[in-house]
Amino acid sequence: MPVPDTFAARLRPLLGDLVAAYGTPFHLYDAAGIADTYRAMTDAFAGEPYRQYFAVKALPNPHVLSLLLAEGSGLDCASPVELELAGSLGAGPGDTVFTSNNTTRQEFGLARKTGSLVTFDDLTALDRSDPLPDTVAFRVSPHGLSAGSRLMGDAQATKFGVPVGQLAGAYREAKARGARRFGIHGMTCANELDVDRAARAATDVIELGARIAADVGIQLDYVNVGGGLGIPYRPEDRPFDFRRYAEAILAARRAAFPRSAPRVLMECGRYVTGPHGVLVTTVINRCGKGREVVGVDASMSALMRPGFYGAYHHITLPFAQGRAEAPYDVVGSLCENMDKFAVDRPLADPREGDVLLVHDTGAHGHAMGFTYNGRLRPAELLLTRDGDVVEIRRAETYDDYVSTVPGSPGSVLPAAPHARQERPTCTPDR
């Protein structure tokens, strides 16, 4: 849907001058909107042991992550590079959750070194962590309502988590190896807008955690209900009622843990930053090819969700008021037919030189970019709370494109003391 009214009101007076001075395309994020969303989440759990860990994968820009850390957020990391990025920004022990899959011993070692809360994704992962971290947590495979997600898959098809039937055994093994502190993690949702479904999926994890704790004879320090909360991409979508979601989670925790109060953790990404970003691009071509086509100077390499998932992103032309509407395909310049931001979308008569906004790109936009076809990733800008616009990542250049290519290729094999001998050839027995 269109970006929040407060963002639009602050952006509109600046947009024309910004495009004229800086050029397009670029992603632009609203610092005030991001911080205010995070604050509203913490307010909904006021007085309760709760922490939100922002999913770094959604928007891994150091300036945005620093903003969230300053607000009190933790960071959810899924790779060594994300852990390194968090550490470079001052994230200390307990400020990061490491929730990964298909993880090496070296990666677990780095997570322990940083003091991250480590989530084990399968039983074999436990064997690759020696010693164990201070707190052992397992991710449970999608089950109950969460198993209905097309993006996560059900327990028979997913690559994530420990099947429910194996979970108690996993905790017993961790306990036998000396673990004394425990958590549980559940992937509950994927872009979910139905509060009741999201709350029920979170409750499934909370109740399962209580049953496992009683069965194994352990106490849970925390229950991590993951992320996956949706944002209203389409104009007809209603915003997610986070306060009602928080109330349902707290009620479920009180019922499942009447004599204790494990912390509630979350790993939301899209919900925090998604609505607070736009991709600003310019119309560079209009043509008819059986349908009306609008070419812009951004491509799928800057926002892959529509082409890859068929995802909807709202599109507007802020300076085209009063023009007649008609359906158009909005496309980029990649040599791929899926390089489309919209298909058959009603728009106000786009013309060459018009500014075009693709909304809700504050998560999984620039982060999922790529450089296929030499269409390089655009800049990222930040609209500050006081109304300034600052560059927080420049656009890529040709030098970036070839920066990892050595001028003179070198051998990657160990140096041999003598020239490599020819392999003997096999001769038939005589």
C-alpha cells in the first residue's frame, strides 16, 4: 500500500529537488518511521521480559542497524558476515541471536565468541558445537498453523528445524552434555497479516516449549517466536495489529508457564523497516507491444521480489495528478522477461522523465539485489528525523563490479617442491 502518511508528508516536498540533484534510481528509508515502529513494539510488551532482535537479512545497512541498536534492539544474524557486521557496530554479548542452518563448526565457534544466543537447527548441529554455548536452544520444524506457510514448508518438506517428535530427545542430549540454560525457537509465520493466525502459531511454540520443559525436566529461559509478521503491501490490506498480537502472546505464556516467566524474543525484520522504504526511479521509455509498457531506470537487480515471487508492490507517480488511468506493465532493463515491477497495473499515464515510486521496499529490497547483466545495485539514502537526506550506501560502479577479480590469476594449489609428475597411464595386463 502507499507508504505511511507521515513518511509521505515528509518526503513529498523534498522529492523533486532530491531527484534533480542526486539522480535515480535509489532506495530511500525513513529513519523516524523505523524507530517509531520499533518503539511501538516494545511499548506493547511494556513491563514484561521481552526483546526484539531485528533480522539483519532484511536491511543489512550499518546505519540502519546502528539506529536500531541505539533504540535498544538486538540483531538476528544468520551468517558469519552478519555476526561480524553486528560486532563492528558495537553489539555485545546477548545483543545478537545466531539463527542459522547448515552451519559449520567454525561458524558456531564465532557465534559463541561473540556471546550470541545460538539456535540449533538440527540434531547434527549440536555435535558441531563443542563446547556448548551458555544457553542451548533448538528451532522446531514448522508445525501446527506455521506448517501451512508456502514459504517455509511443512514438517515433511522444510529444510528448517528439528521435527517435533525429536525435540525432547534433543534437549535430553544437550542436558546430558552439561547444558543448564535453555530456550526454544519457532518459525511461526511468513508475511502473515492475520493476527489470530500469527497468535495461534506463536502459542503453538509457547505450549510446545512448556511440554518439552516438563518432559525433560528443564526450565526455559526464553521462548523465541521468530518473525514473519506481514505488512500491508496491497492497498486493500489492513495493517497488522501488533498490540493485540503481544497481548495474545503474553496470555499464552501466563497459561503455559504459571510458575515462571520465560523471556519473549522476536526476530522481526520486514515488520520494522518494510513500510519505511521506497525505490525511487524514473520513466525512461514508453512503448506498446500488445500491451502498454513503461520502462524505468531501475531493474529487478534493485528489487527482485516482484519478478522472483510475483510479489505485489504498490506503485505511484507522485507528479502525475489528474492524468487518465490505464493498465501498464512496469519493467526494467535486464535481459529477462521476469524483470517486471508490475503487470497490467492501473497507473496515471506515465511519461518519459516522470518520477515513479515503488513502495514498501524497506525490507528484502536492496538486501536481495544482485549484479546480473551488469545492472548494478543502486544507492541507499536515509531521510533523517530532522528532515535531512543522507547517503548511507553509494551506488555501485564498474570498479565494484570487477573489484574481486585479480589482475594476474594465481594458483590456488599448494606449492610443490618439484614439478608435478605426469600421472602414470594404465596399461593392460599381459
